[in-house]
Amino acid sequence: MFELKTSILQNLQNWVPLPQAAIVAESSMREINRIIDERLLPDTMIQAQPSRALSVMGCAMARFYFKTALSLTKEERLKAISGISENISNLKTSELIVHREWLTIDFTDFFIATESSLNSLDSLKLSFESDPEIMSGEYVFKGTRIPVYMVTELLANGERNENILRAYPALDEELISRAIKFALAFPRRGRPSRKEELKDKVISQRTVRVKKNVQATY
């Protein structure tokens, strides 16, 4: 069973760029843009300029907002977010349960999932590197001269994994999978993320505890 580490609570106001925020919140970039455009989160959690981003807290709240859409009304979700945001600068694990009249929401799982996603992104970077002396600084698979975005563009254009592995024996299925995730989280500068073309099908399931008079789990 996962436990929430206090480190995430100490970094709630750090900014997460839009593509990474979508992954951390397990949402789409369109949904995160909607969060920002419609100001669905407090201003302290969203950044529109100079580049779009959510705070770590905003990622957790965006995850909550979309994951509970079938069990809570929009008004209930926004009130819950407002309630937990009141003490954001000094939030403690004991304050992750919000009580609003007859509604009780435990946010712990949303913070655990957010923390896990952030750690996964950090781990993802270890497979790739950028060096001005190698391919003009283009991200490559670590220890090779194989450009990451070249491989993901081949995949987006319909190239089969086995053909890529045959052409580049230094790669394997796991590295290709990690390259897809990397390209989604860290798209090449000046180019949009091609999420639909890459069709990354890795889905993580989380348990959500939402209580409305009685506990309901989905």
C-alpha cells in the first residue's frame, strides 16, 4: 500500500509545464487547457503566462476534478477544492480530508497518485540524454546517437516496432515504450505533443474514496 510522503506537501506550489501536468493529472492537454481557460482552479494553482502550467497542487486537484465527475456535481467538486486550498502553504496529511455539510472527501489517494506520477517522470528522464556534442543537443537514447523524437515520429507515421528494433539493435521494447511517454511529457520545442498519433495505452488505476453520507468507492 502506498503512503503519502511529506515531500510532495512541501512542493505543492512548484510549477509543472502543461504536457507534464496532463500526464501527472492523468488527463488530456485539452482538459488541462480547459482548467486554465475556465479558471476551474484557484489562481494560485494555474499559470497562463509566460507558458501554461499547473502547480503540483493544481495537478492533484485537476486529477480529482475529472476523476470524480461521475460521482460529484461540478459545484461539489469546486467547493471541495476550495476547502482543501484554504491552507495550501502549510498543508498537512491530517488535513487531506475535507468535510462540507453532508459531503466528506478524502484527497489522500489523489496526492499519492500525483506524487507517483511525478516520480515516474523523473525516472523516465534517466533513459535519455542531451549533449551539445551529440546530434547537436537533440535528445538521444542514453549511450547512443539515436534521436528520441526521430523514433517517436516514425511510430506516429505508422512504422512498426519490429522494424525500428531491426534498424536500431541498441533499442528494445521497453525503451520504445519509454520514448513514447517521454515525447508526450517533453515534446520537442516548438512542436505540439502528438498524443493521439502515438496512442500510448498505458493506464494506471487508482482507488478513490468519496463519501456522500456513506462511503462510495469506484
